[in-house]
Amino acid sequence: MERNVVRHHFKPILTKANLPASLRFYDLRHTCATLLLVQGENPKVVSERLGHASITLTLDTYSHVLPTMQEAATTRLEQTLFGPS
């Protein structure tokens, strides 16, 4: 069934959107999680959306977006302590 959905629906959408045919349906899941984390969504919420059994799996998998999150957290803390710059 999944193969039929990909073949009959997903691949035609990729073609219409001028996206590479090599894009996998699974890539959408990864992109969604990455975008949510970059936008500051709580990792626990992202973990639950992905159906991960543990938030540790989510954080390990998406650790590449954490440096940006660390910078944002530092900025928020600085603004809390010292006011807007």
C-alpha cells in the first residue's frame, strides 16, 4: 500500500513541484522534525510527533540543529538578565 501511495501520489507531486525524484517520503519526516527544532519547538513535542520511544533518540538524531538552539538559548538568557541589547 505504501508503495502505491508513493508511486501514484507522492512522485507526481514531486514532479509538479520540480523537486528531485530521488526525494524519499521519509525525507519529509526528517525535514519536518528539523524545521520544528530550528524554530524552537520543544524537543519532547517533536519526539512525540515522530513516535520515538525516547526523547534521547530524537536529540541524538537531530543533534546537528542543537548548536543553533544553544545560541538562541544564550541570547534569551542574556536578554532576561540584562535586558534587550
